[in-house]
Amino acid sequence: MTTTAGTPHPQTRRSFLTRVGVVGGASALYGSMEALGLFATPAEAATPGFAPPSAADLPDSARGRGTKVVILGAGTAGLTAAYELGKAGYDCTVLEARDRPGGRAKTVRRGDRLTDTDGVTQVCRFDEGQYFNAGPARIPNHHVTLDYCRELGVPIEALVNANAESLYFHENTGGTDYGELAGTAVTHRQAKADVYGYVSELLAQAANQGALDQLLTADDAERVVELANSLGGLSGGRYAGNSRRGYVDAPGAGHDAGVVGTPPSMSAILQSRFGTRFAFEFGFDQAMMMWQPVGGMDRISAALAAAVGGKRRITYNAPVTQIANGPDGVRVSYRLNGRTRTIDADYCVATIPPMVLKSIPTNFSQATKDALAVPTGANTGKIGLQYGRRWWEEDDKIFGGITATNMDVSGIWYPSSGFLGRKGVVVGYYSGSYTDLPVAAREERAVAQGVKIHGTRYRDELETSISIAWPKEQYSLGGWVNWPGGRGAAYDQLLRPDGRTYFAGDHLSYLIAWQAGAFESARQVVTALHERVAATAA
Ligand code: PHE
């Protein structure tokens, strides 16, 4: 599988073409921009917006009755369900196995303990104020996640997902020869200048030599040449390098005009295959601008947890041990302080990942049980490397962004916060390749890979690290889910409630591995549940 910048699997065309559920502010924005004729409206903009449940929707007899809902999981989906249902006066209780909200939306900070399913515990030794997002780390403009940040007052800042100064690095591997640029780190800007330059040269030559005459009118052929000249920065129809790729000697005062380097040959550039990585930042969900909450991704779940009433509504350290649907309600058993307790509710919203939920005793239908067994946990993880000096900024002028490699680290992420500060945390891999390595070996291997790009300072200036392997997180068992063979009957099954229990989470959306999927799924379930309550009470 090809890896793209910091991304273990490529975004498919289908996944965004079939995406549904632009809601609220976003669809209103699309609508108004369309009215202004600013751009063509994607079909999805026609999707009706979400209206939070309101007590006014319920008949008098049901208002204030406080329908009880037990929500399993205080991750993004569970907290959103509690938050939206709470707006209409539902009496929500959230059970969370961990000692914190957020689920996979985890920010790792000093003092945090990570205990994996092998029983290995790591303690985060970062300095106070240093952190990295071990789960979700970037938010696209169009995701509902930003609407929640606005509504909850969570400040955001730019997440640098593409940076001209970050690097491409391809080493010879798996029998592929990357040519003279193999094992050489090249800036995005330089790779782009060279790839666009040579491809444009080819285009201009083809058009000028009449090779496109079957396809183009003479006028259009001229326009192609015009486009190629601009796109490639050509001179005389040829690419010979230019300042877009940067300087070998930077310009300065007086007569110092700077010196532009000579590009490698067209063949070397093609052989480097750097150009095959450019599509990453064209992705619907990966294009700049992108965003992150100031202070860590977990600021969103912290705000949601506070908005639903904190510990008044959420019971932490409470793993669910049984779910029993009854004709009139749901009984959920859970462990707390060494004792088994039960809670009775009118409805249940289960946001526990299917890989975990399938092992909890329930009286769900066989069809539901079979469906829960289908999705598998995606293998992914990250390591946070704290450095005593922001050498990537000081030495390399890399301010955020991702270095893309064909090594098993996939990408190296430079922090998009704390610029010009003293220390910083680099994400040294975003990959499933390290999951089965012992903790110390993860650091050792990730650092050895980074040294190939950044030299020995990558090892020498490292202060401390901590890594997460999502398949080994007891209450996640994966970074996200895969639906083997695609979203089929099992997916459809879980979109339906089993008796009085509903299922929600990013796995039940076309936005898997995005918090937006959890928000959208929770909204869908909240709407269905509310409609049912309104109809039943009538
Ligand atoms: N949302 C995650 C990321 O941006 C995982 C993902 C990658 C999901 C690419 C879809 C496409 O890294």
C-alpha cells in the first residue's frame, strides 16, 4: 500500500463522493456562497441540516418526564449524544471505562500513564506544557467538528498539514530503485518545482510538436502551452530550474542576487517518484487550511464533558459488563470500585467500539451480534519525541508540517504550536508497523529512521518519548475500524437499533477515523431516538 504524508492509507475518491451530512453552519454557508455564485454546490449541500432535539417536539404528556438514556462511552460520539439529548431535557448518564473523557481523542501530557493490553505501562515524562495528539490531530474546514468548537468555545489554531519546507524522503526499498535521489531528503518546494517543471515541459513540447492535435484545437494547444509555461516556470519551453525550488545561496542585500541550484535530470525526478505524493494535499479532507484545538485535541471532549454536566452525568472507571434490552427499557451492568452495579434506562446508546462491544455479554439479536463481529480494528500508532531544542525550526526552517517518507514511520510531524519556543514534541511515526515492538525498540527504530533524514541530532537531542499502539488500548482495540469488504449488511444492521439500544460512532459513518464521523453518527442516532420518543409518547 502506498503511504501518503502522515497517512497510513489513501483517501479514496469514493469516500468523499459518497460523504453525506454537511450540517448546520456549513450547509448554510454553502447555501449562501452558492447564492452568491461563488462555487458550484456539491450535491451533499442539499442534505438537510441537523436540528437538535427539543422538548417542544414532544407532546405535553412527555415533556419534563425526563426519558432516561444510558450512554456507553464518553468519547466524541457518546458525549455528543449526551450533549444533544440534554438540550431537550433527556436524563442522560454516561458510563466510561477510562478515567477520562475523549476515547481515542487523546492528548498525551506529562504524568499521563498508558497501559497496554500486554500490561506494559508508560509514564509521560514530557515537560509541563509539552504534548502531542495521539489520536485525531487534524480537522478539515468543512467538518462539523469545527461547528462544535465554535458552539463550545474551544479555540482553534492552524494545523500545518502541508509545508513547502518539510521534506520528502524515499529510500531504496522492496526492490524499487528511486534513482540518484534515493536516500536524499528534498524539500516539498524543490520537489514540486522540479516535478511541475518537467511535467509542464513535456506538455509544452507535446503541444508545440503537434502531438496533441488530435485532441486540441490550435487555440487550445496554445492555451496549453501558456498553462505549461506558468505551471512549470519554463523558459523557452524548457525547465531548467528556478527560484521556486529555493536557492543554494540565498539572496541578500546589495548585489547579492542569490544562486539558484541546477535541478536533477527529468529522469532522476521521475525516478524519485516524489510527484506521486503531491495528491495527498489535494484530498478533500487533507487540504489546507486545517485546524487543531489550542492546547490539544482533548480540549473538545473536555468542553463537551463540562457541557453535559461533568461527573454529575459521567461515571468514569466504569467498564460495562452486561447490556440487557427489555420490553420497556435497558439494564446495563458495570464495574465500579470493585463492585458490579446496574443502571436502568429507557434507552441506551452504545458507542463502545465494536471490537470491544462484541465481547460484552448482551441479549442482542443474533444479527446484531454477528454484525458487531465484522469490523476489525485498524493497526496504527504514534510516538511523541520531545526534543530539548526546536532544531527543525532553528536549523531547517521547518515550522510545522509533515515530512513524508516511504519508511515504516510513514510521516514525521513537526508541531503546529509553540513556534519559536524552546522545546517541542515531534511525532516520529504514524504507523502500525511499530505496534508489536517493545516500547524501547519503538523509540530506537523510529529514531534510527529519523536520523537518515535529520542526522544525529535526531538522536542526540532527544529527551524523552512515549508511544501509543491503538490495537493495544484495551478500550479501543484499534485506531479506527475497517469494514472488510466494505460497508455491507453488518454496517446496515448496526445503523438500526437493537430493541432499545442504539449504536453510534465514527465506524457508523462515511467519516471513519475522523471525529466528525462520531459527531455525525451521534446526531443521527439522537434524531432517531428523539423521533421514537416523540412518536411513542404521542
Ligand atoms: N483522519 C485521519 C488522518 O487524517 C485518518 C485518515 C487519513 C482518514 C486519511 C481518512 C483519510 O490522519
